[in-house]
Amino acid sequence: MGSDFDIDDIVYIKGTKKARIVRQTIWKTTFYVYGSGRKLIVPNKSLWSLQIEKDLPNSESYEEKDN
């Protein structure tokens, strides 16, 4: 997942499931899914299909600019 996502990052899978990245290897990434107490193991080649989102740092002070 590179430097965009790190272990212990809180992410949203498909915008609905809140999860924490608990392990990353060359071949797979493991998530702990909040609310279900389950882990989700995904091959890294399939990560793109999860539509993973992460809150922006300092998102409270982030302001969108109209073009």
C-alpha cells in the first residue's frame, strides 16, 4: 500500500466499514473491522477493489476551494 497507508491507520472500506490496518506484508494486508470484531485479509493485488478511504490529516481545518 506504500506510504499512503501505514499500520495502525484508520480507514473506511467502500465508505461504510471502519477498519484499522493491522499488518502489511509484500503479499497481503490485514484489516481489523470495527463493529464486527473480525479481521479481513486481502491480497495486495486486490486492494484497489476495496475503494479504501482515509481521513485527511487536519481535516477539520481543510477547506475546499471553489474553482
